[in-house]
Amino acid sequence: MKKDIHPDYREVVFMDTSSDSKFLTRSTIATKDTIELEDGKTYPLVKIEVSSDSHPFYTGKKLFVDTAGRVEKFNQRYKKK
């Protein structure tokens, strides 16, 4: 392979924010966040909202994501006075 033309392919932790599950895989995604796992190593961290641990198709449960409520709370909290 030619040098300096390929992205950095490394181990990355993806964390599902809705179920707090984590999985380690390899990726070229760029991130500034890091996390230390149980093995004592520090890995780059990518936060995702839905994974196979929280998706209704895989879990068999209905999941309601309240994105409108979050926006309304933000607007109420930081509205101009």
C-alpha cells in the first residue's frame, strides 16, 4: 500500500447512549473522545444513539425516542429574556 494516502485504521469503542452498551471494533472514524475499558487500555470513543442493543427490531421492545421533548426543554431553558 502507498504511504500517507490511507486513513488511520485503529481499534475504536462505540457506545450506545440509550442502553449504555459498548463494543470494541476497528474503524477509520475520527473522534476526540476517549474511554478506558476494563483491559486498562484507552481507546477512541464514538457515541451513537441506536445500536443492536437498543433497536426495537433486535430487542422486540417498542422504544420511544423523545427528540421533540429535548428540543423544547433546551428552548425553554435558554430562551431570551
